[in-house]
Amino acid sequence: MAITATSYARILSSSFECRSDSEYSSSPRPEKAGYGRFAFREGLVRGGVSVHGLSSLIYRFPPNFVRQLSTKARRNCSNIGVAQVVAASWSNHPSATGVPSAAENAVDSAAAAAASAPDAPVEELHAGLDVLMVGEFESRQDVQLKDLDRKEVSFLSSNGSLAIHAGERLGRGIVTDAITTPVVNTSAYFFKKTAELIDFKEKRRASFEYGRYGNPTTVVAEEKISALEGAESTLIMASGMCASTVMLMALVPAGGHIVTTTDCYRKTRIFIETILPRMGITATVIDPADIKGLETALEEHKVSLFFTESPTNPFLRCVDIKLVSELCHRKGALVCIDGTFATPMNQKALALGADLSLHSATKFIGGHNDVLAGCISGPLNLVSQIRNLHHILGGALNPNAAYLIIRGMKTLHLRVQQQNSTAQTMAEILEAHPKVKRVYYPGLPSHPEHHIAKKQMTGFGGVVSFEVDGDLMRTIKFVDSLKIPYIAPSFGGCESIVEQPAIMSYWDLNQSERASYGMLDNLVRFSFGLEDIQDLKADILQALDAI
């Protein structure tokens, strides 16, 4: 545990280790917007205290200090990392912030007590530490370090490093010396006194308050995704469909109009076709490459939102994100790209001009076929609108699931690199095989949007769709002859997964109805896992030989 100050030496000189460190773990993270939990009001730290580079000295509490904290004190200090910065500002410039003298005295008393009796029990420090939590915070449900330095952290310049360290290496809102982020299993957060509750309600105190509104473990997952997306804010929810539906309801007004594409996840289509009309919301559905159709829809309707996957499911069609964003913004429409098949490693939708980037984190981001989650990233004002509705509807991610997302993301760059490579190689092999009629993969020159994929993606993903040269039963024989992949829904995990969309997702429709959506009986979607490519190649070739 540490506290930053330039003038605390007057009371802490004998008992605290002092050093200058601009990247100490409990300090505010000098990263892009969206990587922090708390937002300080403008001018909170001023008059010579350099939070922007954290050039102030950092004082370490004695090693036994944190260990002596009671369980109750630890819970109350779960966000002490930010509180320490507030304490530093009080210490250096108490008159600049307008903090009541009682709070200032409590901070000084706590620090002085720690200095004078470092080995004594710290129950008496409890009150002083609690006061640290009461600052000039802007207590929103989506609060960010908006006034701190935005400069890039040089040692986290690559996607791989960000996936491992973002949200963690530069400090978390949890008191711990653990390398991994703790799982905070709690349904609510308590207030010691009614005065604290009133301070929270009147935005002088920061707290999650209730489990549906946030969790320290979940925040780390959100910050990690924000770092990869280059986003100001991220909201993580219980599933990808939860993220999609809440986003649509939050951003499209009653009686509004949206534009979407023909090829998409079926449950998304069902929601757009059957649920949104109950709110008076209508939709124009276009081919992913139909720019003229998009322009017509924008001219004929007051479009609130263009929402599409890119690449799409299951044909992996690609939308020109930069172009559609420019067209939509001219008409005041928002753009949300579901980049689940791409991952933030292969495609940066926000950098290409989209307003929001959405993922089913169940897939590649989680990456181990063991967790459900969804996330949506973008500017704070839009994500806050979605978050406000999310807090009403529910669908909060369990902190244990958040931990699995954090854990999974640490290998995301390695997994995606391997899956990109395997899928590209196997797509080329399948395209050349006489028993394969057609292959759908953005990395192939034969793909209708290959030219788009090349300019907006750095890799083409780990999923390949293809048509077997045969009917339903011949395709079933091929799938059943495979030995490595599981026959299952989902994709993006370490284990390879195969499915026939006609059976897995559209079996309730008759053959002609399935064909109207392009779901032919011989279509196969293959999600390549992390198995050795030679094993996968041999398995697929023997299954093709079997038919």
C-alpha cells in the first residue's frame, strides 16, 4: 500500500520508505481514457502537485500495515489506490480542494498513527482510512480517470502486453500484493455510517453500492478490454446477446429506425424482427456490401443506428467500417460493429470510425469455452447510456466469470495468432480440395470482401465456413467422421468446434426457409482451436476421404 505526497515527509519521515516512481502500482494509471475507475473533478489536484506525471514522491506503508488491517477495514479500503491520490492532494493543498478540516485531520491522524506505531494494531486507523474514501469524486456509474495524463505507457505498446497487463500492472482498485486480480464475491457494498451513504448519494463519495452496478474484479476486465479497443469506456455484461439487446434498446428511441445486414447471428435477427417492432422500431436489412442500399436507407429514414457484424456469422462477410461510418455520421446515425469473429487483436473498429465495438467475450476473448460474457466499448457518453439501462435490466457479469475473462485475455494474442495461421492454411487447403464446393474466409482472394478485409484487419480470424460437395446426409457423414473437433455451438476456444448451421441454428425451419437465409444443408462452420495444425489437417482430410 502506498500514498503519494510531496509534503508528507513532515509526519512520515521516520517510518516510511520514500522513493520517486511514476509507475508505482497504486498510482493512477497514465494511460488512455477509460483505464481507470474514478473520475476526479477538474482541479482536484492542482497548485504544484504533479499527478499527470506522478512526479511527486511515493511513500510505502510498512509491510505489516496492510496485514494488520481488519477484514472490515480491507473491505472499506477496496478502492484505496485512488483514495491515496486524494489524500495526497489534501496533504499538499488542503485549501485548494475545499475538503472539510475534519477529513483533513483524520487523514493526518491516520498517517501519523501509522508512523508512530507501525507495529500496533490498526483498528484505530480505520476511521482515518475511511475518510480517504470521501473526496471530490464525480460519482457516476461509469467513472473514469478523465483528468489524468493520457500518454501511452511505453512498456505496454503492443496488443499482447496490453492484454496481459492493462487494468492490473499499474494498479487496481483492490488492496493486494497478488499478481493476479482477486475475485470480489459480494452482492453489496456497505456504508459505516448514514453520513457516508448521504455523501455517496450527493456525489462526494465513490462506491459501487450494489453488485449489479459494478464490482472491482469486473472493472479490471472492462479496463483491459478498453485498452485493447482504444476505448474511453467499456461495459461488460452476462453475455453477448445481453450486450446487443441492451445496446439497441438504450440507443434507439421508440419509433426509431435501424439498418442491419442479412448475414448475422440468428438470435440477433429474431430480436430485431420480433422484439424491436413492439417498441415501434423498424429496420432496413441490406447485404453487407450494399453501400447503395445503406445510402438509400439513410435518405429515406431517420436512422438512429447501423448495427452489423464484421466479419459476419457464418459467411464471414466484411463491412467497410470506415466508409459506412462516414456515411452514417453525415446523417447523424451511430455505428456499432460486432467484431466477435475478428477480436480486438485483428480489428480496431473504433479506430476505423465506428462509435461502438461489441463482442461476445464468450468466444475468442474468453477463449477457453468456459465462460459467458459480452462487452461493448466506446465513448463514455454512449457507454454510460447503455450502462444506465443495464443497471435497470440486470444481466450483470458474475465476478468469477469476470476473472475467467481476465485470465483468458492474458493469452489472447498468442491464441489469435495461432488460430489466424491455422485457419488461413486450412482455408487454402479446403479451397483446393475436390470434395469442397466453396470456402468462405476473408483471408482468401476469392472472398467477396477480401480487399476490405486486407485494409482493415491484421489477421482474418480462426473460423472458416465451407460447403461440402454433397447434400445434408453427406455433410453429416463428414462432420461425424471428424475426430478432433467437438460438434457444438460457439467458437473461438482452445478446442476446435464444428457445426452445420442448418442443423445447429436453423433446424426448426424447413429446407426452403433455411435456404432463404443462405443456410444450405451442406454448409459447415469450423472453429479452429489450438491443436497442432498437422493433426487438424490430417483429421479433416480423412473425414473428406470418408465421404
